Amino acid sequence: MQEFDYARLTYLVLLGSVIAFTFFVQNRQSLGKLAQQALTWGLIFLGVIAAVGLWGDIRQTVRPTTQFDAKGQIELPRQADGHFYVTLKINGTNVLFVVDTGASEMVLSQQDAKRAGIDLANLAYTGRAGTANGEVRTAPVRLQEVVLGPHIDRNIRAVVNQGDMDGSLLGMTYLQRYSSLQITGNTMILTR
């Protein structure tokens, strides 16, 4: 869920106030008509606020989802930002990953690692990884259980990134468990 954006809300409230004031000044003589217009604009304004506030949930609902077929193939649709995303169950917790064939490791953000039950205070950040933003320190971890659809893997090697990350990356140490990874059009197909 995205954080609430007070700047947008303030902008929308000011915009609504200006519109209401303009209608009041222009229609001083006929308050009945003013009330009707104010109600109409108020409802439009509330609709815009609701759409802005719920946009993340609406987009998540409309976004194509991961498909599992009877042959054991997993189909991941390309999202609007051009990336492929997949939700894995890590130690019983759903974690959203960006599929990154350029990443050699499965990399958990600190937030996702904590949600998956990893004690961040006891991690040893002894590893280093090169990223587009420079070098970062990483801590090796073992994930008790990783579930993707019908596939369950245990004792999976991963790393926790010490730096800030928007989300977690699903790299080649996990993806190599699949016999085939192909991209056809806007779909990534994983076959085990």
C-alpha cells in the first residue's frame, strides 16, 4: 500500500475551495441553483479524491496476474512499467519480487526480510554486490521455505541488502531452478 500523499490532498482541497467560492460569487442571486451546482461539484470532487486514494488498489486489481497451468508452467505478465513481478511465499509470508535475470542472487529488501521472519539485528553484512547505484553490502541468509504456485523449495540461499530498496529482486540463484525461462511477447514463462 502506498503512503498517503498530503500534498495532493491539500492541492485537491484548495482546488475544490476555489471552485466552490467561484460558484458562490457568480450565483449570489440564486442560491437554489448554487446549492445544486455546489452539490454536483462536491460529488465530482469526492469522486476524484476517492479515485486518487484508491488508485493503487484499483491498479492492483486490474493488473494481470500470475497464471499456473497444468503442465507446471508459470506465466508472468509484463506490467505497465515493463517489469515482470511475481509473489513468492517466503517462510509463510507473501513477498513481491521483481524478476531480475541480471541479478545473480535472490535479494530481499530489509522490510521484506523482516516480514519473512528474519532477525535483521543478527545479520552479518559481509558480502558486497554491485548495483546500478554503486556497491552495497549484503548479508547471506537461508530461507526455510520458498513457494511459487505448486513449487516448494526448502533451505534456499538468498541475501538481504543493507541499503534501501523499493522491493526485493528474484535473481538467478532461484531462477536457475527452472529448466526454461522464456519471454514471448509480454509474457515470461517459467517451466520446471
